[in-house]
Amino acid sequence: MPRPSNTEERRQQIVTGLLRVMSERGYERASVNEIAKAAGLSPGLVHYHFSDKQEILLVLVEQLAARGRARVAARLAKHPPDDARGRVDAFLDAFLAVGADADVDAVASWVTISAEAIRQPEVRAAYEQVVRSDLEQLESLVAALVGKRRARALAAGLFAAVQGYFVLSASAPGLIPPGSAANTVKHMAAGLLDTADARERA
């Protein structure tokens, strides 16, 4: 595998710097100087590699989305296609379960990105594309259990619960018992999906 170029390495350092600063102080207070400091680079290098702070943020959105997709794929790979319930739980685990691949800074940054999506049209477009893709994947997993007709509403409800846990864990982490999010949402899923499945068969 070829070694990343110096430019790619520097750009990655800068994106990681934004992730660190933003997870602690939010986007507004993530100045170029603070990003450079977190990246171990000069502010001039940040300006050289990115036209502005928003460009760094948009690259971060892409990278966080890719990490999320990889986490989902790894968990789904453990469940065969005919294990529909297990695959829904695996999806929810990918977003909410703690473990070696959990990333608190990424969750905090994603919450900040969702807030910036309200303020910045370019960020909104990138954010919506990621969320739409994730929601469509969950919808297809849910449809295997309850059919397409009911899948969208149920998937949207479960996905909203996931996003709500993200907000709470980033803004008021002491309110959520450690490690409880995934199990709670999976129990919610069981209640919703079992009821919907019974109605489909009736």
C-alpha cells in the first residue's frame, strides 16, 4: 500500500485537529489557531491546505460518515441475511454500543455538526446526505421484519432515538447511565418491531 503524500498527511492532521477542538469547544470557538495547535502545525499550513474552516468541517463530515459506515458493516457482517432482528440490533449497536471502536470525540463533533447544519446550507447538505443514507439503511433492515409499508416510520423513530442519545451524551453525559443507550434502544426496537410484525401477520 503506497504511503500517503505529505499533503494528505497534513490535511488529515488538520481535520483531526478540528475534531479534537470541536469536541471540546464547539465549532464557533474552533479558531484556525486552535485547530493548528491541536494538529501540531502552524496556522499558515492550515490556510495553505484548506481555503477556510468550513472546508475542513465538510471533510470531517465525510470522514465521520465513513467511520460510521465501517462500524455498521463490521457489525452486520456477524449476522447472516436471514437474521433480520440481529441485523437491526447490530445497526443500533454500531451507533450506540461502547467498545474498542467507540469514539466519544466523534459523537460530540457529530452533534456540533448537526447544529451547524441549521446555520450553514453547505453543511446541511452534507449532513442530510449522510443521515438520509444511514436512515435508508436502517429502513431496509426494518423492512425485512415488518414490510416496506411500516418500515419508514419505525426506522425514523429508532433513528431519532439514536440521534437523541448522541445529543444527551455530548451535552449532558452524566444523565445517561454508562453503556445503557444501545440496550435501551434495542428494547424499544423489540417492542415496536414485534408489535408491527404481529399486525403484519394478522
